[in-house]
Amino acid sequence: MDKQLLSKTAAAMVAKGKGILAADESSGTCEKRFKSVNVECTEENRRAYRNLLFSTPGIEQFLSGVILFDETTRQKANDGTPIPEYLSNKGIVPGIKVDKGTVQLPLALQGELVTEGLDGLFKRLEEYFKLGCRFAKWRAVITIGEGMPSSACIRANAEVLARYAAACQGANIVPMIEPEVLLDGNHSIERSEEVHEATLRATYEALPRYNISIEHLILKTSMVVAGKDHSRQASVEDVAERTVRVLKRTVPSAQPGIVFLSGGQSDEAATAHLNAMAAMQNLPWPLTFSYSRALQNPALKTWRGQAGNVGAAQKAFHHRAHMNALAAQGKWKNELERQAA
Ligand code: 13P
């Protein structure tokens, strides 16, 4: 384990005033996103869209890293440079999604999931390292529902996350562990807080069993919010306070940083929540974004697969990245959105 390299990568990922773009949608997820704007989900369209994002002028001011999907690590930017190298040349750390998606957890309630992808993982990581990737992501999914999550589901996902993290550190790739508690459902924010705490506690108990170095690990977490069908949605301050409280209870201060997923929150809610948390004093770790939808939505809607819309789509992407980079420093204000509109 090259601790110096891992430390350097982790520090770059959570550099002040920057955050991470998740552009690692699987081809299936990409198909859904493209369908919403009537774009055919071909390999070339996926490449063209991602090239649009990565070549946005000045985007490196706001992005410390990008999470790629396997296909993208083997594609080229418009100028012919392999995409991982294209990103590194801009000072953006290339990362890679390495999990293979979720399946039903056997003998658990219908809808309880566990993530696959451990078989052959170390070999794949060695190849991704050669392709230029310096961090990896693995998403575990926890669903809140009647009798869910069970302790079996929480535990199974924690073990798998820890085994994945060990393989990454062994391959000199920084693991980004992502236990996502879904916001689907009608649960209260109190219930979300409880489930986040149980999930994170189990995850951080599993890590030492596999000799993981906490100093060389990034957490990607969901925020503590009420289920999207719940009648009462919490204030920005309430979400921020509960999320940070859970993180302080469960995540060691030795960890280099924490990033958030947007999980289906509106673009501005994801920005406002991050801003409220980052503005808090004396946090033990840097906090920033690792959004997919909340960074890309306006760009995708503007692009619609038309070459003539590329400039406007890049402007929309630049704006969201800028707003979130300010939020990561607690410097975002609602008025900034209105000025830009
Ligand atoms: P969202 O920000 O759209 O939730 O995506 C982040 C992510 O990487 C999910 O795994």
C-alpha cells in the first residue's frame, strides 16, 4: 500500500472549493436519463455528452475529480486524448465506479438489496490504475420501508463495502465508500436519521476487520432527509443539523473527507443543504459534493443531443458546478441563483 500516493489522492479529492462530478451512470441509467430528453443512448452519444461536460471551459476550477463508468475510461475526448488522461491534464482526478449493481439479498424482505462486484475486483482495479484512475466508487443501497432495513441487510452491505475498500487500498486506489440510504418512501426525517446512524455505524465497525486505513478513505453519503412522499419536509437547517450529528457520531475524525450524493433532491435543495453543513464551524473533516443529477440536470435538458446546444449546456453545467463549489465553502446564497437566471 503506497500511503503517500493514497494520501495525495484523497487530499486532492476534497481540495477546498472543489467537488466531484459523478458521471458514472451505467448504460442502463444513462438510457433513462437520455430518454427523458429524447436522445438515443448510443455509445457515441454517451461519449459526446460526457465530452461536453469534461470540456466545459474553466470547469477545473470547481471539480477535483470525476467518477467514470468503465466504457468512458476507454473512450477519447474530442481532441483524441484518452478521457482519464484528458481529465488528469486539467488537474482533475479520474475515478471509476467498480461495483456491478445491486441484487435482491437472499432470505431478506423483498426489496432489500446487496451490491455485487467483488469477484475479480483486485485485477480490475490494477487495470484501472494503469488506465489512470486513482479512486474508485462502490454504491450500497439501503431502503427504508416496513420492517426495513433489516440488520442482515445493513451488515451484508457493510461487509461488502469493507472488502471492496481493502481491495482498493491494496491496489493504491482510494476507496470512496457509498452507503446510500434512499429517499424513496414516506418515512419521517427522524427515521432517516436512525437508519443513517445504524448504516454508518455498521460500516465503520466492518472496516477495521479488513485492516482498512481510515486515513486513506472517502465517505460518500446520502443526507438525512424525510422520505420524498412524507407529508412534512424538513427545513434546510434541520437536514444539515441531523446529517452532521449522525456523521459526527459515526465517522472518525482521522478520515480525510466526506462527500454527498444528491439522491433525487432538487438541484437547489442539494446546494442549499451542502451550504448549510459546510458553513458550520469546527467540523472534523472537509465536506463537499459528489453529485450526478444535481450537477447535470440543467445541462442535459439544455443539450438534448444537439451539437448546436453544446455551448449553452456547458454554461448550465458551469453554473451548477460553481454554485456547489461555493456551497462547499458555506459561501452560497439564494440570490446568486436569481442573478444567474
Ligand atoms: P446522484 O447525485 O444523482 O444521487 O448520484 C450520485 C451517485 O453517484 C449515486 O451513486
